[in-house]
Amino acid sequence: MTRLAFFDTKSYDKFWFDRLKQDYDVDIHYFESKLNENTAPLAKGFDAVCAFVNDHLDETVINALSENGVPLIAMRCAGYNNVDFKAAFGKVHVVRVPAYSPYAVAEHAMALLLSSVRHTHHSYVRTREFNFSLNGLVGFDLFNKTIGIVGTGKIGRVFSDICKGFKMNILAYDPFPHPDFDGEYCSFEDLCKRSDIISLHCPLTPESNHLIDKAALETMKDGVVIINTSRGGLVDSEALLEGIRNKKVGAAALDVYEEEGELFYEDRSNTILEDDTLMLLISMPNVLVTSHQAFLTDEALHNIANTTLENIKQFREGLVMDNEICYRCDTCKRVLGQRCF
Ligand code: NAD
């Protein structure tokens, strides 16, 4: 039986992992705390740790896990920008869940877009107070608008299909164009200039960090709508706030925020937030923030639990791990068909 230390546990994680764990012979110890330098010793004696998007898997934590004999980090998410996988190489194997429901995230992106441009979140609050006024709720049609999709991977392509249903014009930028993408590719600069709405669906890497910054915002159409369901660091929050203030940006809908790590997934309603930028963004009438919930559907949670447990089983049985990642993965795993190390 594999003993798994599960960090940053939420009730919905436990529900799905408890339902499936007996099929995989895994014994799970749930920790509510995030995995970081202080909590890494809790993993001593376990066969694997399971971590999520806001756990801190930097070099110190990786070394602590390795020294405590933990051979496997099972990320229960797709993105792995919070894992120093270069430090992990040769010490601790890292696996992830590359796809669990691109529909969950793409549909949430569309929900954010529709709410932003039709103000349904404001209407909901108003009518609960029996305020039936329509002043300030004028929106615009999505029909015939140009949507710029940054990243045409699994989620970006599903989002593109949804947008096609609205008969929008589809533009996309991706340094690695996908043969199944049915739309027009252009440069990032062109996408910024031509799009009425920009939706981000690419990973956070050193190259994409602050992709949407002051300079990019300046080239965009006045009133551009920015949707980010990918990773907070793709957007320079200060520049976005400035863009909202000077009315360059017509609306922004953010499921992710660059400094979300200590805030999102927790009830902070009784604390004074120290992040002025986030407070100001949330206070703007044309900014809609959700707390990294785009993945949160029954289907996605079931698939996350299933794939994570399958990843652990492959490790235990000494098989090639379909979802292993390392810093040189593009060459080693695919060509040699073996474990990363
Ligand atoms: P994917 O790997 O299938 O696709 C990513 C695409 O982005 C690829 O086509 C890649 O070529 C492209 N890309 C890489 N660098 C780029 C750049 N600098 N500019 C433009 N495109 C670039 O990934 P996916 O499953 O579609 O997920 C996309 C992202 O969504 C993930 O990296 C993750 O950060 C985010 N995500 C968020 C949630 C959420 O709950 N909010 C859930 C899952 C994934």
C-alpha cells in the first residue's frame, strides 16, 4: 500500500480521493496546511506527496522531501510553475494531471466573459435588494466581436469552439500552432491590436511572465476586455489596474491573481487584506474576480483524483509514468520511452 501525504486538503478533494483510493491501494493522510518549507517535514515516512497550485515546491522543499525519503511528488493539477522541477531532477519524480476537463476551465472563462459584458453579477446583487433599475447595465453583443486567444492547447481550443457558437471572429497566438485549431493565427502584437476581448490560456513560464504588461496594454483597443483563467503571473496586476483607471481596459475578469498564494481558497472575510492592488481591483465595478475555481466541476475533480492515483500506481509498479515531468522532458521521455531519471 502506498502512503500518501496530501497537502492543502479541501472537502471536495477528500470526497473524490476517498471514493477512489481503495481501487488503487493508497492510504491517504490529509493535511490542511499547504506544502512549504515549514510543513515539508510532515511528509517524512510517506511514499509520495500530493500537492496543488499554491503549494511551494521550491528547491528547499524539494531537498527536504528528498532527505526525508519521499520519492514522488504527485501534482493534482495541470500547471507546474510552482515546482522547481530542475531541483527535483534526479532526486524526486514529479507527475501531474495534464488534462482533467478542459471544458471546466473553458466554460468558466465564458461564464466570466458573459458576466463581465452583461453585468449579471451586478444584476444579481441589485434584484436581491429589489432594485430593478437598469442604469449602468448596458452591455454589448459578443456576436461578430474579435476574440484573441493566447494559447491554443486543450483549454484554448475548447474555448475557441465555444466562442464560435457565439459567431465571434477567432484570432490566436501560440508559439507552437496546433493543427486542430480552426481559426486565424497571428503574432501576439497583432492579437493585442485587433482583439475586442483577450482570453489567456497559456502556461506561466519565464517567457510568458507579465505577457500582459503596460506596453502590451497600450497597443490594445480602447475598452478591451481581459479574461485570465490561466495563471496570475501572466498579467502585470499594477499595469492592469492602471489600464482600468485610465479606461483603456473596459473590463477584466480574473480567476487567477499573481499574488493569490496566501489568499485564494481561504475565507479572508474577517481580515484586512494587505494587498492594495487586489483590493483596488476588486473594488472596481468592471472587474470580476473568482478565486481560482475554473477547474471546480464534479467531472474535473473525479478525473483529477483518478489520474493522480493512476500516476501513483504507475510509480509504485515501476512503469513508465505517462504524466511525469522534468526540465528536459521534451527530449528524454518521448524519445527514450523511459522514466525521466
Ligand atoms: P496545454 O499545455 O494543453 O496548452 C497550452 C498552450 O499554450 C500550448 O499550445 C502552448 O504551445 C501554448 N503556449 C506556451 N507558451 C505560450 C506563450 N508564451 N504564449 C502563447 N501560448 C503559449 O494546457 P491547457 O490544459 O490548455 O492549460 C492552459 C493553462 O490553463 C495551464 O497552463 C494552466 O496554467 C491553466 N489552468 C488553469 C486552471 C484554473 O482552474 N484556473 C485549471 C487548469 C489549467
